[in-house]
Amino acid sequence: MTDYIELNCVVEPLNPGVDILIAELSEVGFDSFVETEIGVLAYIKSELFNPDLVSALEIFNNPLFTVTFSFNEVENQNWNAVWESNYSPVNIDNRCVIKAPFHSQSFEAQYQIEIEPKMSFGTAHHETTASIIRLMLDLDFKGKTVLDMGAGTGILAILASMMGASEIVAIDNDHWAYENHVENNQRNHISNCEVILGDATSIPNKQFDIVLANINRNILLQDMHHYVKVMRAQSIIIFSGFYQGFDLDAITQKASELGLKFEKNTVLNNWTAAVFSKK
């Protein structure tokens, strides 16, 4: 019996179709993905593969996307080597570089973060993470207290520390992300970041100068009041994990109801990150 099933998906349009497909495949057991010029290759252990679950994914019923797929059995191999061959460093405007331990390239960027991604979200390859980093690089973090919600691998929290934040609290509800973030803090010599396994109800009773929330539209709308509660007057919050247009409108409306003022937003491949301040 072979060890893995390879699902070869053709997606139109690629953006944001591939991101949506990967998210839905993750929920039915797929644990490794390689993006291609026409879609994505997805991998799952043979004993976990159920073609009926794949066919029932919501994206197949979405008129905005066309997705076709085929699958075949693949023999066990060095999956780390396969993954590493498809993983490249991320250079944000020559100011911040995110790389893995196996990358040998040298960079001149002021902030250089080493991440061992493993199973966690947040390698800065995704538009939402890259967009928040760009916005962060234009803020003053010196002496600031920071809350990072949906922290993933810890890139944003680590960058905040490197930029001079005095104290960071980072929260994620995924056990893999929690362990990975703790490891990445050690890897980057970060000692002022508390990592918490939990959700918005786990936010400590503190006040924060800057809040980072890179999750998704529904969770942001659901939990936004928790974030606002711990923000100081004139403090800043950056939201991401949603699309330009209807999603941003919904986030902006909810934020206004909670006393937040829209400052600006940035867009990358229809994904957006938005900055608000507390009135």
C-alpha cells in the first residue's frame, strides 16, 4: 500500500481560488501543498483519503470558480526535501526578510527572521502576512505593548519585538502553531513574547498599544469587541485575512460601531490589510 495520495487540482481563477481550495482541503485531512502555475498539488495519507469529501468541498459549488482534479497514489519519499525545494525566502521591500534554516542566501535587510514553518500558517508567502508586515514597517513599535491574534508561526510578533516592542502577547488556537511559535521565538532570541494556546477569550487583562489580527472575516467580526476592549485610546489595530470590497466594508462597519476609525488599507491580489485607530 502506498503512503500518500497526490491530488492534482486545476483552478480558475488562480487568485483567490488556490487559497480557498487549500483552506478547504486542510479541513478534510490534506497536510502538504505545492502551488503550480495552474493550481495546486495536495497530499494526504492514503488511509485518510476520502474522494467523496473532496467532491463535497464548497468551492466546487461556487459559480465564481472552476476546479477540476485528478488523483494518484505516490510512494513514500523525503517529504521535507520536496517541501524545501518549493520554499523560497520572502523579501519585503528589502527591509524585512523571512527565511528558513535551510536557506543559505545572505540579505542586507534590517530585520531578518528565521522561521521553521512546519505545520503552521504564516510563512509570509501569503498576501495577508506580507501586507501586515509592510504596514508594520511604517509604524513605531519602540516601547509599545503588542497583541498578536492568530499568530501562526510567530512572524509578526517576532518582527514587533525586533522593532522595539516592550511586551508582546501572541495567541493562536492551533496546537501546532503554538509549539512552532515557541520554537521560533527561541530561534530568533525573542524573550519578551508570551505565547498562549487559545482564542479571543484567552486575551489577558492588559492594555495594548498595537493589535495585529490576521485571521479571517468571520472570526474578526465575531471577536472584534474582545480586541477593542484591550486597546488604549489612540492605539492602532491592523486587520487582515479577508478580501477587498464586501469583506472590507463589513469589517469597517463593525469597527466603526465599536469606536474604531479607519485610517488606511493596502491590497495585494485582492487580499487586503486595514489599519484602524481607537477614537
